[in-house]
Amino acid sequence: MRKRLWIVLCLFPIYLFGAVYTPQTVPKKKKKGQWEYVANPDNILSVEDVHFLNACARSLQDSTSVELCVAALGNIGEMDMFDFCYQLFQTWGIGGEGRNTGVLVCFVLDSHDIRIMTGTGIEGVLPDALCSRIIQDEMIPLFRQGEYGKGLCYGAMRIYEECTHGEAPEELRTMQSVTDRAGYWNANESDEMGVSDIVALVALSCFGLALFVFVLYWSQYRRCPKCGKRK
């Protein structure tokens, strides 16, 4: 009983705070199924999001031979994000030996880190600067709202478009996870323009009112021919 109690006490923090992953302990879904590209051991992503990401990755590999993998993890401890992604990329062998046309999108919930790592064979299509823009434009705005799954789906869709010159198939565009992608950004842009228009209108109205009061006030006074002041 003492031994069992000691084991339970040792494992309790793991159950309480969740697993801390290393590149070697992240489950590789593709071992279980040929068309599984998403590691989601902490259920950060919904079933619909995982389904879309798998469909996106499969379609991308079929049409371009680019292998896209996604990892959504709760915690990687104190390990550097770049080192973690690099080792995970190598451990999984993303992109295939010789081609190196792999793309890894890794998100860590605990630290809110997100990184896109690419193989040498795809760096011409997805350079680091473009990957950074995809993260900033497509993912981070949604992550700030807690929409982690949608952010990863939008990022994956953007990667697909960059690798295929915008030729994403209709079945991907109409899937639930990205149906409102264009509408979402257009709505946000419309909202932002609306707010700025209101602010500008209020400022212009205040200026016009102040000018009107000033003119009305001074129009009732005439300039004194002796001192030059209006009294």
C-alpha cells in the first residue's frame, strides 16, 4: 500500500498539470494512419479542426509532395521553441529523405508560442519572412481571442495557398473550419474602418462647432479704431 501510495503521489502532478512533452514523446499520428498529420494529445483542437488540418495536409501532399504536419501541445517545459521544433521535425522525418519538402506548424498553449519550420527543399516557396507574416496575419489575431484551432486552420490554409499559388480546392474552402475565413477578416476590417470613421466624424464635428462658436462670439464686437481691440 505504501508503494502504491508513493507512485500515486509522484504521478499526481502530471495528472494535475498535464504532460510536459519532449520531441521524442510527442505522439506521431502518422504511425497509426497513413493520412494522419496532426498531433493533438491535449485536445486543444476540436474534432472538426483536426479533420480539416488532416484533409488540408493530405491534399497538399497529393498535389505538391509537400508534407505538412501540425502539433498542438500543452507544455514543453523550459525547452527552447526553436530547438524543440527542429528536433521534432527531425524525429518525425517530415518531408521525406532527399526531398526535404516538409513543413511543421507547432503551437504550445502554455507559453503561447507558435512556429513554422520548413525543410530546405521548400524554403524558396516558404521563406522565414513569409512564415512570420503568416503567423502575424492569420494566426495571432485569432489566438488572442482563444480561437487556437481556427488560427491553426487559417495558417494551414495560407500555407496551402502559398505552395499552390492560390489554387486551394473548393472542398477545402467550404469546410466548416474555414468557411468564414474571408468574411471574418472583412468583418474585422469593416469594424475597424467604422470605428475610425466615427472618431474622425466626432473630431470634425467638435472642430466645426468650436469654429462656429468662435465666429459667432467675435462677430458681435467691432474693432476699436484707437486701441485696435474688439470690445
